[in-house]
Amino acid sequence: MARYILQNLTLEVQLAGWPVEPELTQLLRDLSWVRADGLRNRPSLCLWVTGCDDMPPIPQTARLVFQAGGLYGWEDGEALYLTDGSSRLQLWPSQGQAMAQLTPAFVGQPRLMRQRFWTVGLLKLLRPWGLYGLHAAGVVSQVGQGLLLIGPSGSGKSTLALGLVRHGWGYLSDDLVLVRRQPTGVEALTGRKPFSVDDPAIPASADQSWGTERTTPVDRRKRRVDIEETFPRQAMPGCIPQLLLFPQIVPDGPSRLRPLDTLSALKRLLAQSGPPLFDRTTMGAHLEVLAQLVQQTTSYELQAGLDLYQQPLRLASLLAEHEGEARWRAW
């Protein structure tokens, strides 16, 4: 049994002799859970992990609510079922409980699939507590403006975020943030800690540790950047976002910003809120948080050219043209 803490929530993990502890422990650490085995209070959330020869069937009364990235989600009353086709994760989010039933085939699944299986399940458990996942990078300018870069894989979020961090900006994450409602507005919190970026974005530097090389399922060479080891003083637990940028790479031509209306921005936020969005009990509250996030921020489509990735601080110049020099200076 092990316990972890995230935003005053305690997660208890019980493994019934199944060989996934090292990988699951690393994933929880990457997702900002801090191990705290000495806690005696009743846990907020519980995850049981057991092995089985064959995956238990999904109840016939369950209805399919999402299918994405090789995962299937089913809803049956208050119970949710998540499966990769070989194993099953049953969740009772309102009770803060989940049970994973893993077959031997689970270990043979691609690492990315196994990570997605656990991550989607954990995000489901956080929803009743008002914490919602968003596929976004979070950075903070040198004078404190919070900015979210929101978009799918391949849109350039990680490369641009790392470029800004190298020039002194603070960071939350390059790929996953949690959003929640606070009295001061919608807050973005650190989700996944390590960065994962294309090799060309990583400078050759003998005095910096950029993590180990790995290959993604689409055969692009990427590296895991243990960002807190490389830039420890720039790590930030959260921020109140003031800007939403939706990047897309445009190799030809200079980088540009195009203002987005609130409805267009909300639609794009929904598209990057992931499979956990789809459940009846928490979807309404989640939509309210996203609507408030759009209202408290200014939104732009960022058409990111090569000039921006060569000179990341050009982003500050683009923002100054639209938002005013006093707020966004080109340092």
C-alpha cells in the first residue's frame, strides 16, 4: 500500500501482487502526485490493482460514452468502465474509488497506451473534486502573466514552451494542466511535470541534463526533459491565466496572432478537454469552468512560423502588438 498527495487530496494505492508498481509510481510522480506514506487520515481516493486471466465483461446495461486513442469508456449508472481491450478499470468517481483488473496482455501493451489507461482513470477520479484536465502547456511571463498554449500533439506547444522557459519564463507543464474554479478566477495547476519535446528543440549542452531519449508511436524522436532538474527555480505550482493561445505550425511565412471570439475559443477548449469530459454528473460543472476561463482571458489563434521557434521571445513582441507594450514587453 502507498499513499500520495495532490492539492490536499490523498490517494491510496493497493497492489495485489501485480508487477506494475515501478511504472505506476513513476507515472504518479510525473502527474504531480507526491508520495506520503506516513499519513493516517482517511484517503480521499482509493485505487486497487489486481490481476486476472481474462478481462471481466462490461455489463450489458452500460452505454459507450467515448472512444479515443485505443481506449473505450462505458457508463452504467454511477459506475464507469475504462478498457484498452485487454484489461478493465472500473471507477466510482462519486465515491472516490477505482479497481483495475489487469490481464497478462496489459504488460505487453505499448507504454503510451498503459500511461493513457492510468491517466484517463485518474483524471476521472479528480472530477468530483472540481479538478479538470486540459491538454495544454502552461507558462508564466517574467512579469507574471499566465498563458496557456492549447492544442493537440504536434501543434508545437512543448517546443515553444521550452523555448520560453530557456529565456526565463516560469512553467507549469508542457502538455497537461488541471483547471479549477477559485474566488480569484479559474486557476491552472501543474499536471504532468516532465516535458516531452522533439530532438531539434533540445540544445546540445554538456552542462544540462535533458533526460533520456525515447521513440514515440509515430516514429518521431523525442526526449523526456526532467524540467524541474534543469530549471528548478522557474517551476510554478499554478497561475490565473490571462491569455489563451491555440497554436498551429505554419512553416511558410512569419508568425501571426488572430483574435478568436469566445465561442470559437470555447469550442477549441472542449476539443482539448479529453475523454474525461464525457460523464453526466460532472460535465455541467466542467463546462462552467471552461466558460469562465474564456471570459477571464483573451484568446488568439497562434500561427507559429519558423521565426517563432528560432526566437521564442518574438511571442512577447506579437502579444505587445495586440495587448499593449506595457503588459507584454519583448525582453
